[in-house]
Amino acid sequence: MLTKQQRVYHWDRRSSSISSDRLTDEDTPHLARALAVYRAALGERLARVRDAARAALDGLRPDRVEAVVQILDDTATYEWPRGRLQAERRVRVFAQAGSQHPLLEAETGAPIVAEVFGQCPPGHDALVALLYADYPEFHRLRSFPADYTPADLRADYDLGQAQALLYSALQVTVECRADFRHIVQYARLSRLLHRIEPGPRRGYRFVFDGPNSILRHTHAYGVDFARFLAALVQARGWRLTADIALRKGWRPLVFSLSGDEGLRSRVPVPALFDSTLEAGLAEKFGAEREGWRLRREGAILEAGGSLLIPDFVFTHDDGTEVALEIVGYWTPEYLAEKFRKLGRVRGPNLLVAVRQSLALQAATLPATVLPFKTRILLRDLLPRLEAFRR
């Protein structure tokens, strides 16, 4: 994933807009040469591979080179000595050599290295690489995917630059008309604070707090935003608008993207559940139990001027439906907003599962409350479901 230092963007003072950099067809030959370097350098050190790739990208615009090399490195697979054994061996070499200080001849230290490592390669560079094999610059290129093409590299660059801009987002809004469940699922998997509102043309609007609006874990949250964008580009009929603050105190710039711009990613299919708590409940409940069937995110509830998608919907054979929303751990501010939103839900059959420490706070909700310690027990859940039938 790209860093802030590797991002390239274009901004317009007059319109207060900003856009991420994109590669063109003219850049393809340079990308192909860099790919050839990685395929031909199996077994070589990381530092030398990167230098060779930079040389192959000599014709590319200079501010794009480091980002392209970073993407190639992320795609490649490197190997190095894992664990602490390498560092312990290095210390043993220095400790034994220290007892014979000063070592003025290279041949004098060779027996020490051979004793500790079982070998002592000739030449200063090879010796340094052996001693510091766990340092990143000495990692060895083990493999590179044969089916990775210049078009893939270009797509990863274009997406990566868009992702890197979101590191500095104050707020992000996504409007969508399709693939709603896909977007909801990845928003939750990415652990992004968000609310859902009715959008134009019978669509929906997601409003996300950006990483720069959170006092803690700013970088980690920015990475979560980048991962979410990689999933969003797989959906249809969406438009993203973000307020980007490049520096503290600067006026925000508007960053816009849509599903029509051709960004693509190769993220895996999302997991069905975004927490072990939900996965455990679904596994224990099964497909059907005592006339009740479980569906994942099977309803949309109105909560004042916003929308709520409950974690589960239980449907009985007699037609009774009960929505279950699980409130787990989050920041105090997020929990307060969550309870305010749940307080505005006017659905007739709403069941809210909360940690026991939050049960008193949830007691004022217009819903049935299901307290739990570490997991939701069926012996507590089923009687509450049955109560809705009566």
C-alpha cells in the first residue's frame, strides 16, 4: 500500500478540487520493463531489485517511480530468516570477535562467522548480506506472479493513488443505487464509523467520519479507508465525495470518484460476518430452529432521517419477523450515536443485544434488550423471539 510520501495528485485552487494521479497508455512500456526486472531477479536482494526497477523506469515521470516500485514490491514475495535466531547469531559473532579486538584481517574473522553460521562466503558484500539477512534491504526475492501484467500494475497504481488521498480525508460521502449490501458489508469489515441516510433516486447515502476527524489511530483508520475503497470500486452505481485536508489548517479540497471511472481492484470476496460474535451466533443457531429462520442483513429500518441495517433478521413460519442489532465495543462517542439512532427506530419488532455493562444505558430504548457477557446464548435469545409472536 502506498504511503503519503508516494502519492501524486493534481489540485485546482479556483475550484478547490483535487484528483489522484493516473497512468496513461504511454507509460505502459516503462511498466513492462520494470515487471521484467522482477521476473528476472529471483533470488536477488530487495535493495538491488528496487534499484534495477528504478533504472528500468527511467523514462517514467520521476514523481511516479517510487509508487510503482512500492506496488511491485507489495506484489512480490520475499524471504528472510524469521524469528530472533538471526539476530542472536549476529550478536554471537560480534561477541566472539570482540574478544580478539582488533581484527585487522578479514581472514581472522572468517572462522568465527563459519562457526556461528556454518558458512563464511567470500567477499565483503556477501558477508554483510549473511550477517544482516533479516534486514529488509537484504531480503531475497522468492517469487513474482507470472500472470501479473502491465495493465494490472497500472490499475493498482491508479487505485493506490486514490486510496492514498483518503489518508487525509475529513469526511467521505458515498451515494449508491446498487450493490447496497456489498457496500454495507465492507464498511463494517473495514471498521469505519458511518451512518446511512436515504439518498437521491431511491438510493442510499453513506456518511463516514474521516481519519483526520478522529483524535486517535489516525494512520490506521486511514488505511481502513483505503481498504474500503478497494472494495467499493467493485460495486455498481456509486459516487464518492471526500473533503481532503492536505495540511492542518488548510482549506479542504473536494475529491470526487464514481463507478464510471474505471478503477478496479483484486480484493478477495468479503467474509460473511464482520465479527466472531456474529459468526458464532449464526453457527449455533443454524439455518432453522424452532420454526425460526435467520437472515444476514435482511432488512432496512428507518431511524428518523437515517437508516439502520440490523445484523440479523429472524423470520418465523407464521410470518413474524424480528430484527436483531448487536452493539459491541466501540468508542464512547460512537456508542452514544448508536443509542441515539436506535432510539429513533420505530420498527415494531426490534431486539438489541448489548454487553451487560451497557444494559442500563440500553434500557430506555424502544426495543427489547438482550444483555450478554461474551457471547449471545440461544437460551436467552429464543424466549425473546417467542415473545414477539405473542
